[in-house]
Amino acid sequence: MAFGVAFFAGASSSSPFLIKFVTGLGNVALGSILWYQTKYVDVTSTASTKSFYSFIWKLMMAAQLLLPLIR
């Protein structure tokens, strides 16, 4: 959901088209990666859950790199 909100924030920003395209595509890619990885999480395994939680934080840090592009 956060990547969807970031996509719409980037698309509705007053930035040039290239910036909108990069932020939109970046957030769609990150959201797709997150969606894809959810299929492989075993919620009964603590190790798997912890690994996925760490992965989510890595994606959020990657998304932070796109935020300065949104004006």
C-alpha cells in the first residue's frame, strides 16, 4: 500500500515527466518485488518471518532513495 501511495505522489508531483516516470517505475518495481516475496514466507517459521521483516526494511530504505525526486 505504501508503494501505491508513493506511486501516486510521484505521478501527481510538479516534477518533469522523466522524474515522474522514474519514481513511478521505481515504486512499482519495489512493490512488485514485495508482492512476489510474500509467496515464499512461511508464517509458522520464526526465521522466515524475521528474514521477511528484514527484507521489508531493505525495500523501504531503497524507496527512501526515490523520495528526493518527488517535489
